[in-house]
Amino acid sequence: MPFHSYGFILLFLPLALAGFHLLLRLRAPRAALGFVTLASLALYATWDVRYVALVVPLILADLAVAHGMRASAARHPGIARGLLMTGLAINLGALAYCKYAGFFVENLERLTDFDVILHTVVLPIGISFLTFQKIAFLVDVYRGDVEDLDWLRYAGFVLFFPKLLSGPIAYHGELAPQLATLAQPAARNVTAGITLFTFGLAKKVLVADWVAGYASPLFDAAAQGAPLDLAASWGAVLSYGAEIYFDFSGYTDMALGAALLFGIRLPVNFDAPYRASDIADFWRRWHMTLSRFLREYLFVPLSFGTHWLGAASIPFSLLVTMLICGLWHGPRWTFVIWGALHGAYLVVHYVWNRSRRGVRREADVARSPFGPVLTFVAVTAAWAFFRAADVPTALAILKGMAGLNGVAGSLTHSDGALFAAFGALLLAWFGPTTQRIVSYEGPEQSRPSAKARPWIAWTPSPAWAISVGCLFAVCVMRLSRVTEFIYFRF
């Protein structure tokens, strides 16, 4: 039952809110947390009840490992370290088997004469997001940064439905304190949540699905061997770049908005990434919670662990981190190449900055239009691998982008794709983010943002209520035409 469905909007969400707020009014916050946790589990089971049979034992294993690490940390650090390795192995093993077993077997059969029989593997939606959050929890417990090991709050943290399926990737320390002090949310937060949810729904059904109608036929044509010319190739990747941005940022807005209805603040995940001044700035703005996890729990430990490489330690760590980031998105070589490309971009950026240290001020470079344009083109080119069904298709599209298949538009979708892409991208380039419109601050932000208010700013007023209500009605009327969220596949 996805967020953009009649069942979720008209049935699940109203019932979950009614039960939650009723229990809070009865002064039973722990019962309210238990109710939302069970409701989240029920929502997860609507896709496949077998998902529950995997995630519940993993939650129990995490709690057992966490309590064991706490009990042995002081007197038996070796045991605590062994328990951490066990907890990580359990979670990564479950992820590897569910998501990558088929990929491994397929490539093994190609390289050898082995004929491996692999039974059907269930791939739970959101397991990649869940695994990263659970890994961060176990590492933080081992470091002594987690004090709250209450079983219900941990289950609520893992299963809280607004972030359950596709993030944002939140840390236990950000949500557990909120879950421990549940209270009736302020009216302003409720109306801001409705506004955020509606904006996210509009991004998905009015923008992302619209440009997808132009991107998909062009990528399908390339997969079938049709030579895409310059206009068609750029139309394909630009429209897909717009699609994935509005699809995933739309989902995140809906998640943030739904969480606010329960008085919970989730981390911000997007900050106008297509306006980034360089590739490092792009990753500070795109899928921010994934970037944060990769930096804190993979890149930093890896760079410290490879200090013996000297000057090559940082480039090596960047490449490995982004290769893992690519593989995290799915068991396909196109994702691995996409991650390798971004790793190479980051290495070039790192080497360039070191070579230019003291020559030009960073602020001067940021003001140059060359950096944002080059960054956007590099990111757009990499989307060809992210979206294509296989490597030959991605290479064929890149060939067309280089003009090697001609310039004039020969496919009926090419001109429309360019028009749709630029129309959507204008919003991403120049429009204010939805978080800024409603002045949303996440739990990871220790102080209010100092950014100036955008030219369009939400306030709880009758005019805004009517506007948001009309937008919501338009979106609901188009729900029968929507497609699956892209990040549900990851």
C-alpha cells in the first residue's frame, strides 16, 4: 500500500492518526507508540506478510546484541567487539542474501561451469534503508553513544511507517528521544505536515510521472537497439534526471509530512541538489541522509584504516565508498558503474582542490557558473547508467549524447522529452524547496536555518488552506495513473 494510493490516503493514514491521537488523549503515550508500531508492521505486511517474518527477528537480534554489548563493554571489550561483528554480520548477511544472492549466482554461472539452483528469494521493500539504520544503531551502541535500549522505542524507530519503505535514513539518537516524549502535535505542525504531504504527492503524480512518460519510451527504444540522436539522448537523460529528483524528493516530502502529523520530525533529505557548485556539494544536497551515513560509517573509518596508503588514502576511500553506494542501490552492473563514475568525480574534485589550495578562494569558485554547469552535466551523464536496463543501453545513450548518431530529432518523443525535462528542471533550479517554503527543520539541525525566507512562504491561513486543498484534490483525482516510487526498488 504505497503513500500515493487511495488505500493509504483514505483508509490507513486516517485510522492510524485516529488511534494514535485517541490514545494520547487518554494519556497513554506508550500505548500510542505501540499502536503506531503495530500499524506500521501491518502496512509492511500489505506488500507481503513474509517481510514481517524477516524484519521482526532482525529487530530482536539487534536488541539482544545491543544489551550484550552494553553488559560486556566495560569488563570484556573483546566480547563487545565480537557481538558488534555478529550483529553486523546478521544484518549484512540478510541484506546480501535477499538482495544480491541472485546477482552473485548469475555472475558465477557466467564465469564458471557451475549450475547453481537458487530458490526464490524474497526481497523486502526498504531492506537497504532498514539495514543502514540498524547498522548505525549497533555501531553507536558499541561506541557508547546510545543510552535508550527500550525495546518498544527501538521497534518504533525501525518500523515507523513514514520512513520504513524509502527513508530518510534516520539515526536512533534522532528519533528515540521524540518517541520517548510523544505528545499531541501543535496545530501548526499538523497543518505544515498536511502541506508537506500534499506538495510531495504533487511532485510525484503531477511532475515525476509526467516526465516519466517521456523518459521511459526513449530508454526502451535504446534498449531495443534504436540509435538515439542528440535530441533524443539528451531528452531521455534530462527527463529521467527530473523524474528521479521529483519522484524521490516527493516521497521524502510525504514521509516528512506524515511524520509531522504524529509529532515526529525526520531528517531533511534534499536541498536543491541540481544547484550544487561541485560534485561534493551535490552529495551534500542529494539524498542527504544516505550521504551522511556513508561519510560517517564508511568513508571516515575506511580512510583512517587505510592511512598507510598515504596521499592515496582519501581517493581510495572515496572510490570504495561510492562503489558500495552504487551496489547498495541494486544488484546490477549499471549501478556499480554509476557508483564508480561518482567516485571518480569525487576523486578528481579532491585532487583538483588540493592542487589549487591557496590559489583561489573557495567562495570565488562557488560564484563561478562553470562549476554548477559542469556538475549538472556530469550528474546527468551518470544517470544514463542508473536508468538503463544494461550497460550496452547506457553506452548507446552516451553515444547519442555525444552527437555520434546525428543531431536532428528522429523519434517522436525527443522534442516532448526535452520540453518536459526543462519545464520540470526549472522548478528544481530556481524554485524554493518545499522544506524552506514551510520552514521545516529536521532533528539533525541543531539550530534554526539562517537562510532568508523564500519568495513564497507557507503560513497557516485560509488562503493557503484553500490552495493546498485544491492541489490535494487534483492529485487524488490522478492517483489511478501513478507509477511505483523509484526508490521502492532499492
